[in-house]
Amino acid sequence: SYELTQPPSVSVSPGQTARITCSGDALPKLYAFWYQQRAGQAPVLVIYKDRERPSGIPERFSGSTSGTTATLTISGVQAEDEADYYCQSADSSDAWVFGGGTKLTVL
Amino acid sequence: DVQLVQSGAEVKKAGESLRISCEGSGYSFTSYWITWVRQMPGKGLEWMGRIDPRDSYTNYSPSFHGHVTMSSDKSSNTAYLQWSILKASDTAVYYCARRYSQGDSGMDVWGQGTTVTVSS
């Protein structure tokens, strides 16, 4: 089955830039989406179609892709950004899949 | 306000049946697919499948096909996820989320989650 691979954890100090990667063979052809899940809460969409930001999401969140890797970048990280982040895409049969998730720790 | 409101927490025994719900409001219910996502305790998100409320077309993840059933009722703007035989391993939080049926806008609105606890 298709898999998306994320690093288990990323740590940054406040004000620094966090980059979370997501690797998948189909990412050159299919969009990546990113979701933020704070502890005890439902997920929130932060990036769609590789790099688009939904209304209400701060500008410090951005997305990009290069080859088989999608990247979520959080510039000027704030304490409130501490959360789990999941990438999501689809496989060739249009079954959707999530990456394993990355825990962002703000030191 | 656009929202998805899910039914309350459930405590069941293995072998029992269960149906949980997800009611949409503030938008055209039939213009968005409803997707279901499982999150087992301390684990990540797992896509279970989706349903198109216009015609009840479903697309299940192979991991869940045959174990759960998704349905919807246009008249009440409600989607359902049901099990006929629960297992202890079904213990999890279940989220519903919507995705616009005509474009790749992502799962932009999520329900608050329904906690299902199944004892053996």
C-alpha cells in the first residue's frame, strides 16, 4: 500500500523556522495537504494543494514540493504552533493516505 | 457557521453493533464528500473512506473495507459510520471531515470527534 513518510519529531526554538518533510513516490503527480493537530483537538487544515493556505491560517505557514518530497515550513515559530503535523495525499486508486505524523516541539 | 457535529462518546462490548453520526450545518451538504478518519490511542490519523451524500457512493480504504459501513441521509444532512460487530481494537477517536466534491481543497472542516471504547 502507498505510504507517506514523515520524521517523527522536529524541535525548534521560538522565532526559528521549522521544516517538516513528507516523502511519497506519487507526490510529483498528486497534491499534498497538511493538517495541524494540537493535543486533544481535532485536526485543522493548514495547507492544501501543495502550497495554498486556507483563510484564517497565519502567513508563517507555507508549503512547497520538490520531486517526491513535500515540505511544510513554519517561519517564526510560536509556542502555539506546538502540535502534531500530518501530511496527506492519495494513491493511484484515489484512496487517501496520511503520513505517520511529526511532533513539533517548541523549545 | 459551517460545522460538523458528531454524536457523543460510546462505551460498548466486543461483538455489539454501533452507529455514530456526523451532522453538517451552514453549507450545502450534498456539495461536499464526508470522510471518516480513525485515531487510535496515542497514534496517528488513518483515512477510513469517504461517502458522497448526493448519491451515497462510497470509497473505502482497503484496511477498513468490510468492517465498517458508511451511509448518509440527505434529508437530515447527516452521515453515519457503523459497525455490525465491534472488536476491542476498534477503540479509538473517530472524526468526520468534509471535502469539496468538485476540487482539491482538502478536508477543511472537521467534526469534534467521537470517542468509541470497546471492552473485551
